[in-house]
Amino acid sequence: MAISKIRRLHPLMFAAVWASITTAAVASPRYLAGQTGTFGLPMTDSWNYNSVGQTLNSLDDAYSVSFTATSNFTIDRAMQRYVGVDAGTTLRIGIQADNGSGAPDGTFLSSTVFDPVDGNPVSMTAFTAVNLTSGNVYHLVTQPETLGGGESMLIYTSSSSNAYRPYDRALDPAQHRNVKTNGGAWISVSSDPYVIFANGSDTNIIPDISQPYGTMGSTSIITQGGGGSRIGTEFSITDGEVPVGATVRISDVTLRLTKGGALNPSQVFTLALRELDGTLLGKVDVPVNTIPSGANTLTWNFDSPIDLIQGQSYLFTTSYAAGSSSSDIITLYIAYAPYPAGVGGDSGWLGRIASRASSDDWTTHTTSASIGDLPVSFTGVVFVPEPASLVLMTLAGVALVGRRNRMV
């Protein structure tokens, strides 16, 4: 059915159908039909919390984290990293709207004054709940209320400048920081924030606008032979990366690892893409003797290209066919999320944490939200269905609803 013929529908029905197709994604996808993209969480990302975001040594200093609300949601707390806090220092933290030029507008929608722990805390601070509107830009603003004698504390942030969110890998032009010194004008800084937002409890994290990673690839977990653990990750390709309904033809996988010194050189290390129930979609068998010594970020081509559908969840796995759990060990590196006590959850890349199984049978597996994410990435070409096909699929759903309504 051509697009022109669809206009024979009732105008209101046509408008609803077309709107559902053309507004499915909140933002424009990063990769379009025919383009080659990188998907997953690449080790080339440099998310961290090791850079000085702002020095607060005057009551006229301030710091802000800027972001776009990806949907309508409520937040009532945020976590940041403070360094060198002295006794007698209190901070006001809260949410402000954007002034139209990428800086806070000066009016708190919600805020609180709190006394940060002396020293170098990473802490969550609650304020009055505030409702955010999808598509609007907001700022988490931090400024001193009181300063201890000789205070010169720091707010730490990421040194990277990715301009996209780690959660769904979608571009956010508003994602940056602003600093104000001695009452001067806000100055925009392009680097990414280090922040976690939540609502209702410290563990009810809102991942879309959070950036939780303290380090990339410094903390490690292991894949073992025999009856030992195997490591993988659940993931999906989002509508922030490719158009809704697109297919991505994956050709390779990149992973950082170190092989154990006692590995049998005839052992085979298998990297695979699977359905969540363990069904194998494609793999690459890597002879251990081809893996160089030391820590390396390596890329392997799958045996044949693998088609992944946008929005569907998949499982990436690593495993051995045999071996010993005590000596056949490969270390994988984690994007570590340094939660303080009482805080933790799915706040990183798609909220998917390293998945584990005790054998090479991946029909079942478990997930954990307490470690971080497995930095693994894939190269793929984007294929997008023709608009008419999308309209037909949507019309089928509309027709079914209409039929059901007539039967009521």
C-alpha cells in the first residue's frame, strides 16, 4: 500500500498513524540507513570521575550539571563526588530550568541545604521532588551556603567529552557542565558530568540522565573454564542510536582482556551473540595461542554477520568449551560504578550488568547490579524498513483495535 493510498483513511486516523511513526524516538538517531556505527560500550570511551569540575572557595561560586529530560519523570535526589570538604561547610543543591542559553535560570524548582561528609565523599542528597518535562533542559546546581575556615573544596566530574549519554548512547547536545566563579557569569564546559539521579530511594535510579562511571576498565572479573563462572552482558540497540525498527548487521566484537598465565595454548575462547534464552545467533572461536600476553583491547570478526533488531534484548557471552576453573582463566575489564554504601542499581549502559553462568549452557543466567558494566562493542551497518512497511505494520495494529472496538 503506497503512502498516497493511506490518505483515504479517515484524516484523524491517518494523523494518528503517521504521528506514531514519525515521533517514535525522542531524539534523532545517531546512525541512519546505510551508515556504519559502533554499538555497545566501547573501551575507547573515557567516562570517569577523576577531573576537577569546580573549586568552591567563595559563597559566590557555583557549579551545574546540564541535561535534557528524555521523558516525563520525577527526581528527588542526586549523587556527586566531593573532595576536600572541611568542617563547617554546607551546600545547596537542587534543580533549575534552563535560561535559553544553556545555563541555569537562577530559580530553584527544588533544592535543599546539606552538610556533606568531611573528606572525600561520594554521596546521594535528597531534595523536594520535582517533575521534569520531556524535551526540556535542566540543571543540577550546587553552590555553597556556608564555608569552613580556609575552605577550598572541589566537585569532581568526568574528564571526557562524549556529548552522548552512556545509558542509551543517544546524543544530548545539552549534556555539559557550567561553572561560576566569584559571582561572575556562567561559563560552559563541554566535558561530561559525574552524577546519578534517583527518585524515592537511593536505589531507585533514573539511568537515562545519569553518568555513574568512576573508571573504564580498571576493575576486573573473570571467565573460567571447567565449572567456573562465565561472563557476559545483556543489551539492546536503542532508538537513540538507530531509527525505530531498524536492523543492525553486526560484523565484529571488541573486548579488553588478559589471559591467564596457566592457560592451555590449545584452549579455545568463544565469544557469542545469543537470544536471551541462550539461542546462538553467531560466534567467533578464538584460539588461546593467538591472544597476546598482557592487557589488550582486541577485535575479532564473527564467523558471519549477525542481524540484530532495534529494541530487542540480546546476550553477549564469553566461555570455554573445557578447561579448569582454577587455571583456565581470562580476565575481563569492567566499567566500574563507585556507589557509596546504600546506593546502587542499574544506572550505566542500558542498566545491564555483567551476566554470569556456571557452565557453557546459557539457557539460564543471572544478572547483578552491584559491579558495573562490561565494556564490549560491536561494529554494524544500519538497515531501515521502508516507510510504507512501517505504516502497514502500524495500520494492522490500528485495524485490530478498531475491530475490537466494534465488537464491544
